[in-house]
Amino acid sequence: MKKYSRIFPIERRAVPTPKDMVKDGKCVFGTFDKEFETMDLLGIKNPTAAPDFMKRLRLTLWQATEVHMKQGVLLAVVCDMGIFGLTLNVYYDKAERKVYSWSTRLKSKDTIIAPNLINGAESKGETPVSHVHYINNFQDGKCHLDGHHKDNQNSIEYNFDLERLSKPSIVSIPFADPEVRHRPLYSQKDFFKATGTLTFNGKTYHTDEDSAAVVDDHRGYYPRKAHYDWVTTLGVNETNGEKKWFAFNLTRNQSIDQDKYNENIMWLENKTSLLPPVTFERDVDTRKFVDGATWKIKDDHGMVDVTFKVYDIFRMVTHAKPIVNIDYFVAFGELEGYLKDEDGNKYILDGMMGMGEDKTMLL
């Protein structure tokens, strides 16, 4: 038996994915092994306390990708928050230890989020100064991403082909008691090899043998008051003198049962290893960020002991009381510490790129 297998409930083990995520007004919950064909979250009956005619405004949809290259890290997002759409590009320059960002709103009706991740389904957001575009063929382990964004000072353009390196992470998490209300948070995250180019302020960078990406397809009904923490890395890790593909995802959100329903995982070459629930502690409130602030991420079983040293952050703060209040921070820096897989093997993270989010919403 694997050393840590006994700590994970059966709900954390992937089961065959049904065709429909939503059927007869109800949503399936758990962990799944491949993409859903249909994800009609608007078909859920009374997912929130608000009247059903308002559920379109309560549903958040996005597709995002983190691309890790030698020179920097890209976050590319197309998002539909119901009340508005968004194209967002954030670039962290490693040499400068500095974040550059571009954010442009568009109408919700003009934001296209793919109905699923298979058979060429597309996500797209386009404005006069921005374009974020996905072509999804996850049934073949492939995704295409291209985009551009500019302002009066800076510009970015990119074109990547992505090929799956490991098994997907697909979860449907209840944010309310399913006996009372079907309120899901769905997420599919995939670890990919990245091939392509990124041009920042006129200088073009090419991917190399270590360039990697994680694609996050995310849909759900967040509570009116919500908060989540997240940290990741992606690329290669050297173990016993050998470099191998490696990534992880650690999140804490409003899951009603953190043990049974979470998306914490380690991606290894052609396989994954589950990680348990974690907690986040910060020595400095992110709203008062200072260079070198640290996040501590730990579990109760000795599998996760991570320190994230933050060098710079992207800020998106929207306060329009009482309609919407969002404090959203994307952090970049370096990691220290370790993770253990289910067999007890230890993976040292010292010096690896770290990226995270600290988001609080009142919607």
C-alpha cells in the first residue's frame, strides 16, 4: 500500500466521467478522469439563494493558462463574470523581478467561453487592444493559445501549442450542501509542454525544452462572500540528479468538505499524486505587500511544507459597493520546502518558480 493512500477519501479518486455534468437540474460532484461533453451550469435549478432569473449574473466562467519560460511567466485569461467579461494578461519578468499587466473589460455577451474542452471548442475575448484565444482539443491532449495586449507603454503577443504531459485534474466541488442546493465549483487543470513564442515590448522569446504550461478551465457559482488562496509551480524538478517534468496545484476555497472535495495535486510524468487539504498563512497582508513577503502552505500529514517568497504582485481591486467588491492579487516569486507523493517520495522545491493568487470577493 502507498504510504499516504489511506488518508484520501474515495471521493478524491477519479471515476469515469458521465456525459453530462448537469442532469435534471442537478450537478454531479467528485473527481473525474476525462472531460465532460456538456457542462450546462445554467441548467441547475436554484444554484444560489437569488431568484433563478439572476443565475446568469452569478455564474463565473473562465479559461486561463500559466506559461513558464526561461525569461518569465505569462498568465493569459479570458473570463465571463456574468456582469462583465475580461481579457487579462499578466507577465512576470524574471530578470527584473517585475510584473507587467494588461486588463480590458468587455460585455459579457461578447465574451466566448467554450462549452467544453473537446473537438476544437473555442474560448475568445477580443477588444480593440486585446485578444485572448483558445482552441481546445483535450480529447487528444492538445490545446492552442494565442493572444496579444497593449497599452501606451507596453505590449505582449504570444502563440503557443500545448501538449499534455500528465493526467488531468478534474473536480466538481460542492459549495453548499447538495441536499439543499446544487452549487458547484468545477475546475479542470492540465499540465502541458509548451511550444511557441512570446514577444514582450518588441523582443521575442522562444520556448525551450523546459517550457511548460497549466491550463485552468473554471466554472462555478461562488458564494456572495468568497475567498480562495492558490499556489503553483510548473516545469521540471531535479530528483536524484535527474530532471523530470513536475508541477503542482494547491488551493483552499469554500469546499464544504476539504478532505473529500479539493483540487490539490502533484503532476509527474504521465501520472499524478494526490495532495491533502492545506492552509495558507502570510506574514504580510497581501493588500500591504512588500517585496519578500512570505506565504506558508502546510497540511496535517507531512506531505506539504512550502514557503512562497513573493517578489512582486499584480493587483486588481474593484470596489463598487454594494454591487461588487473584488480584491484580487496574483503573486510571483520563488519556492522553498518540499512536497511528498503518495509513496512518500520527497520533491525539493528550493529555487523553483512560484505563482499564486489571493482573492476575496463580495458579489
